Amino acid sequence: MSIERKIINYSKQIGIDLIGFTDVGPFRDLKWILMDRKKEGKLSGFEEKDIVLRVDPKKTLQSAKSIIVIAMSYYIDERKPQDNKKSQFYGRLARIAWGKDYHTVLMDKLEKLAGFIAGEYDGFEYRSFVDTGPLVDRYLANRAGIGFYGYNSTIINEDFGSWIFLGYMITNIPLKKDEPLKNRNCLGCNLCIEHCPTSAIEGPYKFDANRCLSNVLQQKKPIPKEILPFIEDRIYGCDICQDVCPHNMDIKKMTAKEFMPTELSHGVDLVQLLRISNKEFDSLFGENASGWIGKKTLQRNAVIALGNSKDKDAIPYLKPLLRDIRPDIRKITIWALYNIDPGIAAELVFAIRDREEDEDVLEIIDEYLS
Ligand code: B12
């Protein structure tokens, strides 16, 4: 049996849904895409900054001869995140954060796979990555025949749609490469472009991360005021461009029990999140894909979601935050209160103005009060 076949068979045994092989470039076509995106200022800042590293796998593993790309589905039947309501105010997590953190799950599969290959191949060398590696995961997945690009830039697989996580292993073993899928293309219906609330998808494969809700919710920097209402009740990630995609209809469901929804998947109790201790935060979000953005950023997002509820019942939960020790939280709370009820907000903000010492917060208070 060929080494490729052995690897494929083993990958199925350990629950990897899709696997493909590709070469180690360098990927000159990708270089131009990355340079254009950078020149236009439309990257998120979370990408590896060194373009040479991104297009040349040998810079990461000198002995590199092939790359194994894996994908795992995280799709489960539509469930309204706020079913089983226990509290009045809930925040929505994108599907990627419904189950266990995919970084850990896919990395674990890659490590198992590496252990298997090491038993078959003397002198095996490898480096594995999920999401945070130097290369461009989608590019590799496309190159290894795992899926095609949607207009929304996601990698879409015929069976699983775009609800797949990607990971890869750069190896020093020569593997017969797969071909990118030919004659399989995005339908080009434009629904992702039309439905993106902030027009972050500017056109086919044209993406401006500055306007993507998923990105702004992860960034620590302040979110532009005009974007805040589009966030609605989201506190991590955004699924719109995939929810509307026809390639995601009638697809196979995930089998990985690791990605089964947890209690958080039904919605995060915003009031609880605002009051959470560091220890509680670690136990609730430690194994969730949203946890890495940290307590403060998630709390900021919770305040935005409360503001977007426009529900006066949220005011008692927001009011104490006008005295929060973190100026960023005080600032966003002022916005949230004004979004709910400008009259009540003006009274509350006026009452704290004299105690406020932070120049930026004072500027915002005066802007609202004038
Ligand atoms: C930074 C980042 C983000 C940023 C920027 C996203 C972006 N589009 O660049 C933000 C925070 C916004 C983000 C959001 C999301 N992300 Co993200 N993200 C990444 C990360 C770390 C780097 C992405 C990158 O390099 N972008 C650079 C640009 C150039 O890439 P791109 O937009 O994908 O562009 C591709 C296409 O446009 C295509 N292309 C360009 N021109 C042309 C022309 C033609 C003709 C064709 C056919 C193709 C084509 O080639 C480009 C390169 O692959 C990767 C992991 C990794 N290390 O690669 C995960 C990754 C891309 N993210 C992922 C996910 C799941 C998401 C979200 C769905 C999460 C969510 N629910 O909120 C959204 C989807 C938003 C979207 N539509 O892209 C998955 C994607 C899985 C998949 N099936 O595609 C990845 C691969 C993580 C993983 N390992 O699973 N992400």
C-alpha cells in the first residue's frame, strides 16, 4: 500500500473528515494576492506579517517536501443560539465557537497523524499548524483539493460546505500531490456579498477585514461607531456570509463529538459575563475558541450587545460600568446607554462627569452632553 493511502486510511480512523496533499511551492501566485491585500490596507493584522514565510514552506521546515492538509466539519443542524433561555440578555457566538476549541482538536489529530507517519518513515520531520501558522491555510486547502474558494473567500467542500476547520503539516516526506478541484466553482450567486451587513465582502474574493464583524469583535482597538449597530447580539465571530451560501444547503453534518454544542452555544448570558471573575472566565471560556480574545474584549462586546438590545431593562446592568476601572469599558458603556435611552443616559453620564479623570472618556462625555 502506498504511504499516501496508509495516511488517508489512518486519518479516517482518527476522525479527520478530509485530507489532501500538496507540494511546497514557493507559491508565487499567492504572493501577489497577499501583497495587494496589504497594499490596500485590508488585512486584519492577525495574519503572519512576513510574506516570504507565508509563501515559502521551506523557510519553516528546511527539509520540506510536501504538505498534508486536513479539514474537519463543525456543522450541526441549525439551532437557534438562544433556545433554552435562562436569562433575559444573551450574546451570540459564531458556530466556530460552539464546541471545543478547534485549535486543540485539530492539533491533536495532526499530532496523532505525525506519530503514525513516524512509525512508517525513518527520519520523519514535520511542523504542524492550525490557524496560527505561517502559511495560508485556505490556499493550501485549495491546492490540496479539499475545496474551492467561495466569493466570500471561504474554502467550500462539496460534501461539508464551508463549515470546515483547516490544519496542515509540513513534512520532509515526498507525497504525491493532489490537484486543486477543477470545474468546481463558486456558484457566483452574490448572496454573501449582498448580505454582508458592513460590505466587508466588496466583490468576488475581495475582502476588507477592517469592516468584517468577525474581525472588529476580535480587535482590542475601538470599533467605529457606525459599525456598532450591525453587531446586534454577536459577541464572537460572524456567520452571515456562510449562512446565506447555497453551497451550505443539504450538506453532511459533523461527526466529531468534540464540536458538539455546549451550553455556551445556546447563547452567553451577558449579565453573567459582565460580572465574571478571572477564575470563572477561565473555566467557562478556557476551552472555547472565543476565549483567546480575553475577558475584557468579550465584556466590551457584551456591553455593545446590551446597547444594541435597546431594552431599558439592561440599564441597571450597564450603570455600574460607568465607574469601571477600565476606560475602554466606560467609553463603550456611554455609547450603549445612549443607544438605549438618550434621556436616561444623559442623566447618568452627567452624574459621573465630575469624577471622570480620563481625558478620552471626558471628551466622549462632553461630545454626548453637548
Ligand atoms: C486573519 C484571519 C481572519 C481575519 C481575516 C479574514 C480574511 N478573509 O483574510 C478575520 C478575523 C476577519 C477572519 C474571519 C473569519 N475566519 Co479566519 N482566519 C484568518 C487567518 C489567521 C489568516 C487569513 C489570511 O491569511 N488572509 C489573507 C487573505 C489574502 O486571505 P483570504 O481573504 O482568505 O483570501 C483568499 C481568497 O480571497 C483567494 N483569492 C483571492 N483572489 C482570488 C481570485 C480568484 C479568482 C480565486 C478563485 C480566489 C482568490 O485567495 C486568498 C488566499 O487564500 C486564517 C488561518 C491562516 N493562518 O491562514 C483563518 C481562517 C481563514 N479563518 C477561518 C474562519 C472559520 C473564519 C470565519 C468563518 C470565523 C467566523 N465565523 O467569524 C470568518 C470568515 C470571514 C471571511 N469571509 O473570510 C478558517 C477558514 C475555513 C474555511 N472553510 O475557509 C481559517 C482557515 C482558520 C482555520 N484554520 O480553520 N479570519
